[in-house]
Amino acid sequence: MASPKKLSVLIVHHAPLARFGLTRLVRSNRRFKVIGETGEAPVARRLFTANEPDLVVLSLTLQHGDGITLLNDFKKLDPTARALV
């Protein structure tokens, strides 16, 4: 029997320590895989476009942008995008 597909997660948070903790938490669950992490809005856009994650864990405060604008951008790129803010 094939194992179920892991859900891909993009971590976007301005604080490095928070990103580290969130990444460790997500990686501790076998159902998820972290496909990228950043604290910068432009980098998050590139990672989202390149990897099409199943879920984005998103902070409202970011370097070079903000979480609300970024979430709107994600929804324009993929109306089915899911985010945990």
C-alpha cells in the first residue's frame, strides 16, 4: 500500500526564531513537508509560485511587504490556496 502524499507547507514569518520553531513543528509530523521558509515577501512570492504549496503558514508582519497583501497575491495566483495566519 502506497503511503499518502505529504502536504507541502511554506513557512513565511518575519522572526527567524519563530520560523525555526514552526519549521521544526511541521517537520515533526510525517504528513507534512516544508518546501521553503522565509521572512521576506518577495521571496515568499517566488517560493509560492515555484512550489505551489498545499498550505502557507503566514505572519502579518514581513520584511519588504505584509502578510495581507501577500495573501491576496497568493489568492490571485491560486484561488484554492490555503493559509494559516
